[in-house]
Amino acid sequence: MIYREIGKAGMKVSNLSFGASSLGGVFHELKEAEGIKAVHTAVENGINFIDVSPYYGFLKAETVLGKALQTIDRQAYYLSTKVGRYGLNGEKHWDYSAKRATESVYESIERLHVDYLDLINVHDIEFADLDQVCNETLPALVELRQCGLVRHVGITNLTLRHFKYVIDHVPFGTVESVLSFCHYCLCDNALLDYLDYFEAKGIGVINAAPFSMGLLTDRGVPSWHPAPKPLIDVCRKAADHCRANGISIEQLAIKYSVSNPRIATTLFSTTRPEAVLQNIRWAEEPLDLELLEKVRRIIEPRFRDTWLNS
């Protein structure tokens, strides 16, 4: 396992890390005991960064993860969760107020059975009033950082330009990391356009969704996937090409996503211990540059196609 520092935050994390969204039954039905074992398998095999949110499964992911963490040494992992996006009465709900952000941190700490959080993120700022994030949400989190309840503060987002807006409108050092998803994978590398900016600001980069939420898989996209059909079609052709060459597109996708030394870590999510081990093996294999180039040519007509979050 390769370990890299998240910006200047002092957290040296595994280049492949565990996203706990699946523990909320977000993508597939959850077998809780198996999900807990997946967390243990990840940590036992060198993964030391875990990311979750109260939004995932509408509190369920944090609850299940909290059970898993009770038997793991607190010094063996860095823990990240989020504020701003929630589920309320079975429906999506957003609240980026300072009051709710502060309450949410205390609630997450209780559900996760920890005394502090290594990283707290403002979740999916594309849904927020960005000025409220700058003037209310982030200052509330900085106060919690100053009292030691959280160690570091970050933001997550699909729309890359929003990162720059927020970072440019808060004091230097407010934002210590960004979490971007679906923008550093085989079908979209737009995150690269922002790396110089983040580095100049001392901000670490966390990548998520190496499979682009199912686009880059043999089983194909789930019915809810927001990608445009032409992008879905070329990704299917790329998956077929990989399979014809004796490997899965997931294998290539994982290795590509973890190979950039300027990106601290890439998050994947699963409830299956065997998938954790498989992803670790794939991350440690050499990158097949010839196959990568062929896949890029297949996807090129729709490369960097994106969509609005939902």
C-alpha cells in the first residue's frame, strides 16, 4: 500500500481508501455483519482512511460504521464525515446553517462512537448557497477545529468550479482538503485542471468514485445513473474491450485512479470483504498503459461528459 499526505493536514493516508456509503444500503441491500467485516478487512490490510456521511442511508451508514469501529484501535484509521446533506422522513434534506452543522458533528461523533473526527466536510456544496457555505457553514466547522472536536476541515462537490469559488472567499487555511468524485477516472479527468490551484493553496485532494458510480463496471450502470446515454454507450464498449483482453474494466479503473501521486487517495465503496481485497490487489498491480490508451480512444468521443448531481 502506498501512503500519501492530504495536503498540509498531516494525515498520511493509503492511496486506496474505504468509502462507507454502501453501509447505508445506498447501492445494494446491506448484510450488516458482512459490511462490518468489510470495514475490518480494509483496515487489517492497510487502508487507513474511512469516509462516511449522515446522508448515506439516512444515518444508517454512520450507525453501521460506528459498530464496526468499536473493535478497531482509534489510531489505526483516519475518519471523515460530513455536514449539510441529510435524509428527513425518508426524503432528501439540505441544511447548511451553522447551527445544524454544529449539531450534526456532535450527532455523528455519537453514532460513530469516537471522541473526535479527523476530517469534517461540507457535503455536496453544489446544492448549497455558496456564500452561506463561506460565511456560515465553514466558520462553524473552524470553531469546532479550534476546540479539537474535529482535526481538519474540507469540502465535497461534483461541480469543480465551486471549489475555487469557496476557497477564494474564505481565509487561507480554512479549507484543508477537497473531495471530488467522478472527475478522475477513465472517462473524466477534469480534476487535473485544478491540481495546480489546490497545491498552491496547500489543499489536499481526495478522489472518489473510480468506477464513476457504475459507468466503468462489467455489470453496467444502475437505472438511476444520471449520465447521458452516449457516455453510457462508450463506457459499455470500453468494458467489453477490457473483458475481451482478459481483465475487467474495474481493474483498470482502480489502478488508473490511484496512480496519480498528486492525488492523496481514492475512495471506493463496498460491503463485501472479498471486494475490498480484490480492489487492494488491483491497486498494487502495474498499470497496463497499452490497454489504458485503447480504452481512452474508445471513450474519447464522450470524454469529460458530465451531469448534474441529484
